[in-house]
Amino acid sequence: MQVKGSKEIRAGVLDSGLCTGCGACVSLCPYYATHKGKTVMHFSCTREEGRCHAHCPRAEVNLDRISSQFFGEEYSASPFGSYINIHSARAGDKAGVSGFQTAGTVSALIKFALEKGYIDSAVLTKNEEGFGVPFVIDNPGDVEKASGSRYSVSPTVKGVNDAINSGRRKIGAVGTPCQTLAVAQLRGNPLKQEGFTDPIALSIGLFCTWALTASDFTALMKSMGDISTIRKLDIPPPPASSMEIETGNKSYIIPLDDIRKLIPEACSYCHDMTAEFADISVGVYEGKTKQNIAIIRTERGRKIFEEAVNAGYLETEKIPEEAIAPLAAASMNKKKKGLGKLAGANLINSETGHTVIRMKKSTLESILKGGASCC
Amino acid sequence: MLLSKSEGKEFLLMGNQAIARGALEAGVSVAAGYPGTPSSEIIENLASVAPEADLYVEWSVNEKVSLEVAAAGSFAGLRSLCVMKQNGVNVASDFLLHLVLSGTRGGMVLIPCDDPGAISSVNEGESRYFARLMEIPLLEPGDFQEAKDMTKWAFSLSEELGNVVMLRSVTRLSHASGNVKLGALNRTKPAAKFNFSGNLLDAKTGPVITAPVPFRHTQQQGKLKKAAALFETSPFNRYEGPENPELLIITSSACYLYSREALRVLDTEKRAGILKLGTTWPLPPELLKKHLAAAEKVLIVEEVLPFLEENIKILAMENIDSIGKIKFFGKNDGTLPSVNEMNPDYVIKAISSILNIPYTGMPEEYEKSGQILSFTKSPNRELTFCPGCPHRASYWSINRALTLNGENGFVCGDIGCYTMAILPAGFGTIKTAHSMGSGTGVASGFGKLKSFGMNQPVVSVCGDSTFFHAGMPALVNAVHNNSDMLLVILDNSGTAMTGFQPHPGIPSGAAGNELPSVDIEGICRSIGAKTFTADPFNVAETEKKVLEIIENERGPRVLIMRQGCALSPEKKGKKKYNVSVDSNICKGSDCGCNRLCTRVFRCPGLVCDSATGKAMIDEIICAGCGVCADICPSGAIKRSEVAL
Ligand SMILES: Cc1cc2nc3c(=O)[nH]c(=O)nc-3n(C[C@H](O)[C@H](O)[C@H](O)COP(=O)(O)OP(=O)(O)OC[C@H]3O[C@@H](n4cnc5c(N)ncnc54)[C@H](O)[C@@H]3O)c2cc1C
Ligand code: SF4
Ligand code: SF4
Ligand code: SF4
Ligand code: SF4
């Protein structure tokens, strides 16, 4: 991996429509800031090597290196990345969480991990005047304040940086795949700082097909009335093709085609649907609205997950092979599209100029050649 | 010295002092002006003796009004003076065009101080062309003695002609010093009375008006003819040199000194002569004919544009039968540059090439390496805001707010110290910069381009003095036309750039006398703009405010950023905070800061320790404003309030 500086981030990421707005470069230094879901640069930094570049999920991401670091194996062409097992899950009664998006698995896990001391703090994403903003909590009681999904681009990883800056060292981080990728990069101590220890004790990834440009989405919401009265906002899994919004006394259905216009260009380069470098990845169980799908990827993830089940914070069911087929297909499809677009723009393994992804050529080829659905 | 009675005694005087003394000797009663380098000291010197000398002196709101105030003195029979820098004449020119037609009564002198080379200006405008355009006499002193003597003479000339007389100075005359022999000073306090009941056409007793125009214009041109006749014998036009010079140099103003030095250096005083003109418009035709007839080669040396050159060529053409053929050298043929200041070196090179005198001067190599060395080896003294300057903090917040907003917003600027924000000193925040108040006028226009799809936020900046000078009409325009723009008034409580002259917002006058002040915020509100205020030293809050006003408010808005200039008499030399850098915390050039304070914020009070890359405070330079403590991302800069 070749770490560069902010000049490359500005030219190669911010000004090239690649920035995911993840916030990983914010709160590291005075030069980056985030406002209404958009990452901007104040003035300019002349450093040739910096953490902004090292952490950014859109600059020199070496999939094989990160995969080896967490899973002891190179990045593969499989639909979900490396994992131990997959469950259907939902929050159990003991968790006492509400307001969740799908079935509360994420909120329940974070609450449990905080209560049991697996983590001493968590970085979540709450709603502030229609925008998603990072929310650092130390108290299990605060989990619910951030439950539910903000479908707009949110600078969540800024919260991780804030938590680290304030001395927290057992952090639980919840994020979309791009955010989780940034967190995975920073966990690898790319600038080889002395005395570094991994500050992330639990990384929970959310499945994601796309997010929405924050200012446009908020404007759309505002056009429907007072955004503070929005109770629920959901995109039911296919075959439904709309976004459902429930406000105080009304509910709206917006065709997904209208919503898709608000997807930033950056999302079209994304290849990761299931947050492949998390400890546990959580998403929607297609066809079962009261269930999440949880992919357990690491040993420590498995331990916390199982204990949460034993303690009644989570309820799980076995998941039949065929139930994950649609997700596998969707995931492979996203890989193909995202990596294909990156490759087309010469942003994979590029010898000169900006590179987003580095990975084994044969893995790339097998993904690009593979059918839309595999396994 | 200004009021010294020691007639005949010599004093070392600055050009502007000599002019002030000349006006006092002439018995001036009213003096008005608008501050602007290099002219300001004339009014300042007069103001310093105003009560003693029974003078009325004021800093007016702008140059046009200052000319009107001075004209009133003249209309009432008093001798009056009006002073401004070169571009001020543009502002005053509308009134001037009418004044020259109505004529004046008490002697009235207009003194523009030009700034060739734009040493302290953003243009090198020529006021001399106004004399020709307005058809009034133009005088150009060639040294310090003449600065005094010609000023004095200008008043009586004005009275004799019944019209305003222009006396042009330049930076090198106004700001340099030389020996001046004083003349008699007999101050009396004449009575002012404006007579208007005479015949409509009577210039001395009727109403002062421009109608009937053809009649007055004929009269005016008659005055100019009379001036030309008077100039034929003026002692301020002198010739020195051989009777039939191989080369005749015609020059005026400071260029006279350069020409003399050039002849001396080249040891050509016997071959070339200098006709030094003190009265450069209208040209005295007979005097010129005589000297032109005696020469075949003529070099015209002047600053900046070929004003004399063009007028002399016309005169020579019209009289070609008596003068004969002449080869002219000057600016039009490229012998001399028509930009920048003149200097002896240019003149030496011109003469040596015309007369074929070998002149080696400095070897070219030496000169070149000298230039390179002075550029690369001299300490880096970039143009920047003073330590503790509120503008640096203001632009910090404006720039950051516009960046956060992310919609390509920009700032239109105008004239003042704050113009430096076109440079890194102000983070390159200003994107248009023209004349006084023009940023707001330009912004008013930009703010109407929404219908053409322009969605960039539009901001203008304007100083407090500039706001009164020319910003107000622009704001009225923006409000009336409902332009979508934000005017940020950088209110540092004074006309700081030119040395703290008061303006209408300050409760005192030119002589330090108490005066009512005019409230900027009240004006803006009554015009109909939504107004806000901020303290630019509170950077975080100011940034937030700017962002909110840009994003959540529409239409014409005004934000007044109020904080006194670091050099203001109230602040100078007094630190509010003791400031220091904790080098254990400072990140220096490491990732995480990369010297934000010394590399980007760049207050001269902060220095970078080149060995460690960490920041330090230069105690001597630091003004103790404490702002850098707020911009440091690591909390390494500590400040503690100085006990009073
Ligand atoms: C932008 C976005 C797109 C998604 N797209 C899909 C999809 O295509 N398919 C699918 O199966 N699932 C998707 N999800 C995940 C899904 O919406 C649920 O978050 C997931 O099923 C977990 O449900 P839960 O009930 O356990 O969540 P909850 O218990 O409600 O917890 C959700 C957690 O997500 C965090 N969060 C909310 N918004 C954001 C955000 N913008 N960025 C980072 N963290 C956030 C909150 O802090 C909260 O802790 C998406 C989520 C997001 C934020
Ligand atoms: S190199 Fe370091 S200091 Fe510079 S912009 Fe990147 S993170 Fe900030
Ligand atoms: S993708 Fe994330 S880390 Fe990269 S520039 Fe954008 S906000 Fe910063
Ligand atoms: S801004 Fe602060 S941390 Fe950075 S160099 Fe200056 S004093 Fe040091
Ligand atoms: S306190 Fe800081 S910003 Fe203010 S003058 Fe001193 S060094 Fe400059």
C-alpha cells in the first residue's frame, strides 16, 4: 500500500466524485470537515503522507492485506467475504430496545456489549435536523437514541476518530460497508505509529446497496413537512420498489426510481454490500420483515453474538441455504458492478495515478467474469 | 514649523508638509479631503494647527463630498483646499465637471497626489488628464521649495482666473523631504458670505450655476487662455543648459530631479538642456516654441503616461513652420516606459542611447544577479496583515464557512487593508477587487443571477470607512433590487489603511474634536437589510454565524464584524493575552496539524522552529489577541489574560 497525502485525496477522491462522505478523514486534523453529509477540505495540507489517505476507503485499499489481517486469508471472490456462519436474528426481550430499523439486532448487540464491558463506548449515527451525524455513547441507555437507519450519507467514522481522540480504546463501531472499510484500515495502523493498539473492540457492519446524497434527501423530506415528525422510514425488500415514510399522521410512498436519483456517484463505485471487514454484519432478511440476517465473521464477533443469544438479548433461528441465495446474488452483483466500474476507470491496481483498490488480479478477473448470481 | 513666523528660515520638510505650509501662507481657511496614501499628511498637518490657525479642516465622507465642502468655502469667498489621492479624482470628477463651469470665487486648489508605480495603491491612475479634460490649469512642483511656493501661488492664480486650479504631487515628492525656505505667514480670519442676489450671469455676485452652458463654457475657456498667457512668464518654468542643445529634455515634477541627475552622471550638461515645466496645462505656447525651435532632438521625461508628450507634439505640429522638424523621444516610441515610477536609470539609458554616449552602468550580469539575490536571499517579508489584525480572523471564518457550505461561494472585495485577502494573507478569499465600495455593487449584481442558474453564495466585504464612502449606495441598490447577497462590513473603527483618520462612524473629527457619530448597523437596518453582528476574534462563533446566514437567510443581508484595528491608538502596544505554545503538545509538521498556525493562519507573531517544525510565539511581534489559541487543533497554544 502506498500512503500519500491530502493532495491525492482532494484530486483523486473529493474532486472525482469518489468520496463516500464516511468521515474517516475528519477529526484527524484541521484540514477536513464535514457539513450536511459532505466532506470538504479547508485550505491545503502539504504533507506527502497522511492518515487521511491511509484511512480513506477510496484510496489505496489493499483488500488482500486487510483480509489477511482479520481473517488470515486473501480476499476471495465469494459473495459474502470471509465468515464463520450466518444466522437469522432479532432483538430479544431482554435487550429492551425499540425504534429499530429491521429487527433490532444491531441495537441489541451494542447494548449488550456495552453492558457486559466488551466495549466501553459505541459510535452510532443519529438524526440531527434530517442529517445523519456521528453519535458517541458510553451509556447503554443511549443506544436507542440512534436506532433506525439514516439513509443519507453520514460521516460516522468522524465519530470513531473523536472517540479515539478522547481516549476511548474499547470502541464498538456501527457502520455501512464503506465506513466499516475505513475503520478496518485505521485498525491496521497504516502509518506504523508507535504504541498503537486496535481501539475497535467490536465492528458491526450494515448491509448497504446505496445511500443518498444528504442535502438532496433532506430537502425531499422537508418538502413533505416537518421532518421532526418522521416516525419511520423504510425500504422494504424486493419485490416492493418504494420508500415508505411515516410521519405523525400521514404516510408517504415514494417510488424507488425517484429515490435512486439521489444516489451519489460515489456509491456506484462501491463493491461491498455486506461490510466484509466487520466482526458481524447485519441486514434485512428478505421476505421476513421481523428478522435480520447476521453474518458472523470473526471469533470475537461470534463470542459476543452467542453470549447475547444466551443472555436473551438476541433470538436466533437457523437460516436455510436457499434463504440467503437472493442476498448472495445481490452481493455478487454489487461486486461485479462496483469493481467493474472502478476497473473501467483504471482505479484498480493502477500503476500510475490514483488507485482505489488493490487486489489479486485473478480474484478480480473471476469476480468480473462470474455470472450475476453464483454459488 | 507649520505656523512659524520665521520668514526666510530653512526647514527640512516633507513634501506634504511643504504643501500644507504653502496653503497656510496663502491664507487658506477651509480644507477638506478623503484619506489616501500618499496624500493624507496634507490634511493631517493642517488639522494639527486648525484651532490655532482659525482653519476649518475635515475628513469628508468621500472625495466628491470633500470637493463640494471645499467649493462651499470658495463660494463664500474663502480660500479653500481639497486633497485626495489619484483615484479620488475619479470619484470627485462628476462635481468637478460642473464646478469648473460655474467657476469659483475665493481661491480654490485641488491637490491630487498620484502614486506612480502603485506603491500604496491598486492602480497608477493619472490625475493630470483630468486637468485637460476639465479644462483647468495644472501645476506640477518639481521640488520641495516649489511644492510650498506653487501651492501658495495656486490660490492667487485661482482667484485671478475665477476657477479651481489643480496642483499635482506624486509619492516621491509628497513623502520625501527636502529643505524649504519659509515665506511670510499672516493669518487673518476672513468673514464668509455667500452672495447670490446679483445678476444670473455675474460670476462674482449671482447664483453659482453652470447654466447657460455655452456662455459659461466660453468663459471657462477664456480663463484657460488667460492662464496660458500667465504661464509664459512663470518662474516655475525654467530652462537650464546650452543655448542650442543637441538634446532638449522637457520634464516636470519629480522627473526634473531624475533628469538633472542623469545629465550629471553622463557628464552631458554641456550638450543637453532641461526645460523644466511647472505649469503643464495649458502649455505656455511661446515659451515652448522658443525652446523647441532651438533643438532637433527632444526627450520628454514624465510619470506615468505620455501626457506632456502628446500635448507638446500637438503644439509642435501646429507650429511646424516656425519650429522645424523635431525628432521626439519619450514613451510613445518606447524610449521610456509608460508604466511604473520613473527613475534616473531609465533617463540615463534614454539619453545615452539618443546621444550615443557609451554608458556601462552596472554590468548586466551584476544587475541580474543582484535582482535574483534580492529576491531569494532577502528575508521573506510577504504582504500580510499585522499581528492581531481582525481581518485575518474575519477571513478565516468567512473562508471556512464558504468551504463548509460547499457551493462555490465567493467574496467580492474593494479597497482597504482588507484587499490583501486576494493573497495568502487572507487565504485568497477575495475573488474580485476594484474601486471603493465596488465589491458590494458587484455582489448586488451577482446576487441577481439566480434566474440564469447561478447558485453560488455571494458575499462582499467592505471596510467601515469604505462603507460610508461608496458602499452605502451599493447596499441601497442591493436592498431595493432584492439581491441575494451578504455584505460583511469589516468594522475596525477607523480608516486604518491610511493612518486612522476618523470617518462618520467615529465620534471625532480631523482635529480630534468631538463630533456626532453615525451608526453603521442602524443605517443598514433602516435601509432594509437584515443585519447581524459578530466579533471576528470569536472565530468559531463567527464561522457558524456566517454559515447560518449564507444557508438559512435569503435576500440582502449585512453582517458587521466589529473589532478594532491592532494598530489603533486604543490597542497598540497593549496585549490582551499572554500567549505561549506548549511544545510538548504542539504537533508541528506531523500529520494531524502540519503547522496550521505558521503555514496557513500565518500571523507574524507565530514562528516555526525550523529544527523541530513546532510553533513558537515571537513575544515582540505578538499583539496578544489570543486568536491563534482558538485555531490550534491540538490546544497547544495557551493564552492567559494580562492583568490590567
Ligand atoms: C444507508 C443505509 C443503506 C442500507 N441498505 C440496506 C440494504 O440495501 N439491504 C439491507 O439488507 N440492509 C440495508 N441497510 C441496513 C438496514 O437498514 C438496517 O440497518 C439493518 O437491517 C439493521 O437493522 P436493525 O434493526 O438491527 O438496526 P437498528 O437496531 O435500528 O440499528 C441501526 C444502527 O445503524 C446505525 N445507522 C443508522 N444510519 C446509519 C448510517 N447512515 N450510517 C451508519 N450507521 C447508521 C444506527 O446508529 C443504529 O445503531 C442499510 C442501512 C443504511 C444506513
Ligand atoms: S496528511 Fe495528515 S494533516 Fe495533512 S490533511 Fe492528511 S490527515 Fe490532515
Ligand atoms: S471517502 Fe471518507 S475518508 Fe475518503 S475523502 Fe471521503 S470522507 Fe474522507
Ligand atoms: S496549530 Fe497548534 S499544533 Fe499546529 S503547529 Fe501551531 S501550535 Fe502546533
Ligand atoms: S495571539 Fe496569536 S494570533 Fe494574536 S497576535 Fe499573537 S501570535 Fe498572532
